[in-house]
Amino acid sequence: MTDTEYNRKLDELDRLLNDPTVPMQPARIWDMLAEVAERGSVNSFPHQSGTLYSPPAR
């Protein structure tokens, strides 16, 4: 998956999860989460500013 495809999937997930006008589609959300999880690590995720954010270790 290219960076562009990955970012599009993240944007679509954000819309599906946070747009109150979009009906909840759990199966589609889980499928998309599985796709993006294959690329990224569990402890790192893109921050809104576009930079990679890793939460502090506990």
C-alpha cells in the first residue's frame, strides 16, 4: 500500500468514525482497520499535524 493509499484509508476511517451524518458501518470499519494495521505498528499512529506520534512508554 502506498503512502497515498494509506493516508486515504486513514481519512476515510476518520470520516466513518467521527462524522455524525455518516451511518455506523462496523464491518467496513473493521476491514479498513485490519488493512491499515498491517502497515503500521500498534504503538505509533499519525498525529493530526501529520507527524508521527508515539505515546510514552508506561
